[in-house]
Amino acid sequence: MSSTTSKPLGGGSTSLKNASSSASTSAVKKEKIPLSTHLLAGGVAGLAEALACHPLDTIKVRMQLSKSRKLKGLKPLGFFATGRQIAARETPLGLYKGLGAVISGIVPKMAIRFASFETYKGWLTGPDGKINPSGTFLAGLGAGATEAIAVVTPMEVIKIRLQAQQHSLADPLDIPRYRNAAHAAFTIVREEGLLTLYRGVSLTALRQATNQGVNFTAYQQFKKWSFDFQPQYKESGVLPSWQTMILGLVSGAMGPFSNAPIDTIKTRIQKASHVPGETAMSRLVKVTSDMFKNEGAKAFYKGITPRVLRVAPGQAIVFTVYERVKKMIDYAKGTNLGAEFDE
């Protein structure tokens, strides 16, 4: 009798244990993703984007800085012609000028972007745990402005100075003014002052804010629609990589069209050397008026093709890698939680 009753009791105990384990697992799954995960996943995603897309950024900067052909009455070089010219004159490695500055800044930039976005999104989430598109847009604006002030502005000043140098990497006697990112930073601070690294910070913040506001809002909305259309992916919360890439590509292309003039003016300002007595406002007015007067309205959209070609696939890579790394971190944490979570 006792042995007969012991089995159901044992079975009941096992059932309770399994139910407890299942509840614990469910609680773990619903647990809020820690900030460290966003920092790490964002950093890895940024590194992948930089390595894949930097040549397009170099071409964009050269196109935005080009003035001589217009002044000579010649048609400005297009995207492919600019790329061919850089590779021919400066070797293909010339397309990677400024990469050191980007890599040193891209990891903290992306980490700050995703971490701050999640933080601001948390502040703007309603009592029901949901956030509307306007809240997502505001969180994106905040994330873009945060990364611009913390990392992007000094990184871009250094990067643009390096990318603007038209020296051949194959000629050891062709010594540039800035040898690498560290030397450029040191030279700029020594000759022009520390604040030069923050030249164009307001325009950079405006560009990054609008970029990320549009980018995150579009991506989150596309992702929501994808889950609604494909409920089989809702439980895991992860879309297939090819879908994430497409969503990132489309959302990433929207930002550059919304703020191309801001980006071109910013690039011109950050490339120029310091002029004593010049204020940020006078510099902005001078660069803008000179561009309009000497090069026309089209000049404000210089480099839009390589910028879209760089930003759109860049965001596709960023979101895809971010989602994958985040999933890997969650899985790694899950496997280290103990035997009770092995089921």
C-alpha cells in the first residue's frame, strides 16, 4: 500500500519540480535583458559594420569635400569614379584611411547607441509595458544625440582629417600630415586645441539624432509587422537573419535622405583648420553660404549615393549581428545557470 502510494507521491513531487523548473525557466525568459548584453552585442555589431563598410565612407567624404573640379568647370566625379581614383592614386588601402579612428570609436559608439536606446525606451514605456512609435522615435533621437556627444564627434573629426589626405600609401617618401588616428588626435589637440575635436558637435548630434530616430522607429515597426505576419517567430522573439538584414537595410536607408545637407556641412566644418576668432555660428554660416554660392544647391547632397550604400547595408549588418550576438549571450547565460535549466 505504501509502495503504491509512494509512486504517485514521487510522481507528484517530480511534476511539482518540473512545474517549478518550467516556471523558473519562463521567468528567466521574461527577465529584462541586462545593460551589459546591449553593450556587448552593440559593440560587436559596430565592429562588423566598420570592417565591411569603411571604403564607402571614405568615398562619401571625398565626394563631400570635392571643390576643385566644380571650380574648373568640370563635372564632379561620381561614386565609382571617386573610388577608382582613390585606389589608383593611393592604392586600394587608401579606401581604408581613417579606419583606426573608426574602430577605436565604433565599438563604444554602438554600445552606447543600443544601451542608451534601451534605457530611454524603458523610461518612455507605458504602465502596460508597451511603447508607441512616437516614444520609440524619441528614444532613437536621444540615443543618437548621446552617441554623438560621447564618441562620434571626436571620432569623425579625426577620421575626416585622415580620409581627406590624398597621399599614396605605396610611396614611403609621401609622408602625410597625420600618420594614424593617434597621431592625428595628438596633432589636432596640440596645434588647434582640444575643443577642435568637438567641432561640429551640434550638427553631428542633429544628424545622429535624426538618423537613429528614423532608423529605430522604422526597424521596430517593421519588426512588429513581421512578427504579426509570422506568429511562429513571436515566442522566440527572433526573426531569421535574412529578414533582420532586409529590415535593417530598408530602415537604414531612410536616415541619410532625411539629413544629407546636415552631414555635408558637418564634414566641411570638421575638415577645415581652426581660424582664430571664428565662432561656431559664423563658421556654419560661412560654410553654408560658400557652398550655395560657389557650388549650388546640389552640393548639399554630395556623397548621398555612397552614404546610402554605406549606411543602409551598415545598418543591415548592425541589426543582424546585434540580434545574433544578443541571442548567443542569452543562450550562454542560460547554459551556465545550472542543471535545473537544462531541460
